[in-house]
Amino acid sequence: MGDEQGSRSVSDPDPSGLHELRVVEAELNERWPETKIEPSLDRIRALTDLLAEPQHTYPVVHVAGTNGKSSTSRMIDALLGRIGLRVGRYTSPHLQLATERISIDGGPISPSDYVEAFRDIAPYVTMIDSRGDVPMSKFEVLTGMAFAAFAEAPVEAAVLEVGLGGGWDATNVADGAVAVLCPVAHDHAEYLGTDLAGIAAEKAGVIKPGSVVVMAQQAPEAERVILERVAEVDATVAREGHEFGVLERQVAVGGQMLRLQGLGGVYEDVFLPLYGEHQARNAALALAATESFFGAGVAHQLSVDSVREAFAGVVTPGRMERVRAAPAIFVDAAHNPHGARALAGALTSEFSFRRLVGVVSVLGEKDARGMLAELEPVVDELVITTNSSPRALDPDALAAIAKDVFPSEKLVVEPRFDDAVETAIQIAEETDDPDESISGGGVIITGSVVTAGEGRALFGKEPA
């Protein structure tokens, strides 16, 4: 990318480029959002053809599945970078700032570089728009921006997270030498349906001929479909629980200590500063994907020290992330029952709260009841609220759903997000016994990526 930001004078009224970023985001938001799609690769292929196919100028690790994609992508990025490559990472959606979606050298690109990436491809986007009845969607344009930014950098490897689905996702015009299949579960039913085998078939569309597939443990019907795709395109598969996996996991201060079985051997004493068994499994998945990228196999390990250092430095914003110490406050982007189940497991296995209060806002198209049912066994009281998304469920509507899961005396409705968090803190600190310490209370802010992002912002966390 260019050095526009570095060349700004000290008198520049907007040295951070945030004003221009807001202008570009407003322009992008006039396009179809990520929740509205017309399944086709024609538009993104036409754009990349005009851009001279930037997505083919670097090897790609393609990450698909329902849950764990962003965390696994960040871990692969950290491993590849620590081993010595310049890495680009494309993930979605963002928590706080759009620049989070396009990462180079382990961090988001600057607002000015984001703006430049858009302006560079905008004339070509206009050309594509003029050719058909359906203009390019926001996600398609963002994908083109990422491809071009990575080629311009240039990066030596790109980690691409699928946005929605797989086969017809805009990222699928890239050819992943390694395809990573995170756990497949129900989500986005309006596009993917409710048949798990059908969902898995769509997600397995990222598997390319001759590639290596690194597969997390799957439900039998999903695994069968994925393995059929592997056989169809003559790919090679490595399966969690067979060729790689978590051998041992111990809760530690600030995270967990792991013993991982990789494709090339055992990696001992790996500290992961994240919570939950699901993150340990994501780590094993990321390790096997990185080994596959470098062609590691039996008796060909990656540098154990590099692996330890990479995992020790992993940051996954909005994924069981602690944003305050007392009371302990966490934000988590769980937005479907499978994600909520993983969150509940982490809260149970890693912590012993005297009282745990949930702050929940869910988007309208999601399975709110399913998520609340997963949280009910671990949350003592629930504060229902909303977030800034126009798709967020009205608090009263969400409360009506919650009453089918939680006793009414455990429910509080606070329409303002900041008031909801403050109320949850007060409840977490309450005690009926004046001699009892108020310590040991906890708050979990969850229900959607938007909710987690606003929780981070409320506690002063910078985009990452």
C-alpha cells in the first residue's frame, strides 16, 4: 500500500484517516449488506480478472466452517508469521472498525490504506456494476480490496476466512493450498437451510483439487459429506482425533497449557492465553494447518519454540475476552447455539463465579432461544438489552423469548446497552450476607458480534 498516512503533515485535521474511512464505509453501506446475497462467483471473478487475479499471487490457507473460523485464522496467521512469512489475513465481520477485516503483518491495515484499497479498485467495481442487473455486494467489494491489498504489500501467504457458506462465497475464487474445515453447525438457515449435510456440502466447496484438508471433528452427517468432497477432488485429509488433536489440556493463569499432537509430532508445554476447550481444539486445528502449509509430516516438525512463541502471543478479540478484572467482565461473540454451548463450557470449566450475570443482545434472524437455552445452566441472572444494529431484536421481544427459558425473577430488561452493563455489574456485586466478600462476581456480554464489539468499545478496548 502507499505511504499516504506517513506523508501527512502535522496540520492535517484528520491524521488518522478516520473521516475518509467513514466516507468510504457510507459508500459501501449503500450496497447489499452481508446478510443479503445472490449466490454467484461471477461478479467477484469479473473483478479479479480486471485486477489481474491478485488472489493467485500468494499461497492461501482457506478457513471455512460455522464456529471458530476467526480464532483459528488468527492462530494460523500468528504461526505463519512467527515462522518467518509476511502474512495477510482477511476475516469478517469486524467487531469495532472495518479495518480489522484486512490484516497485514499481524495487525489491521490503517484507515488511510483501507481507503486507498477501496479507491484503487472502485473504477473496476463500477465497470462490473454496469454489466449486470445485480451490483457487487459490500462483501464482494471488501474481498476484492483484500486480494489487491495483499498483492500490493506483497504478502507471502494469505489466510482467508469464508464469509458465509463456502462454495459460492466470494473468497472462493482463491485456490487454497490448505482448506481448514472448522466445526459445521446450524447457522444462516435463510441461506444454508437446516439440513446439516447440505450445510457441510456448501462449506466443503472450498476444497480444491490436490489440496490438503485439515478437518475438525464433525457430526457424522457433516463428516461424510466433507470426505466425499475430498475423494471427489483427490485432496488429502488430516482429521482431528486421528492425525492431530489435543492430547492434554490444563487450566492455567490467563489461559491454558496444552500438549498438542501435530502432523509432525508432539508439541509439549504450549501456553495458549485463551479460555475454553474449544480454543484448545482450534489451536490443534491451526497447528495442523500450518504444518500442512509447510509440508510437514511424520518426523518433520515445525520449530517447537516458534510454535510456543506464536501461540503465547495470540490475541482473539471478542472471544471470551476479559475486559475488566473486578468484577470479571468478559465479552464473547457467540451468535448461535453451537457458539453459546462452547462459551458456557468455558465459563464452567475455567471459572468458579459466586454469581454470573449475562448481558445479551441477539440479532433478529438468529436462534435466540437456542442460545439462551445453552446459557441458562451457567448464568444466574440475565439482563436483556439491544445493540446498535438495525437487525437487533427489540429488548421486549427478546425478553419474551427469554421467559420461556429463564424464570422471570432472573430477568431484567434494560433497553440501553450501557445501562444494561452497569445493571449487570451491580447485580454481580450484590451479596445478601454483609460478611460475604463481593468478589467472585462475573459478567458475560454476548449474543452477537455487534454486542461483543460494543462491549469492547465500552471498556476502552482498541480495534485489533
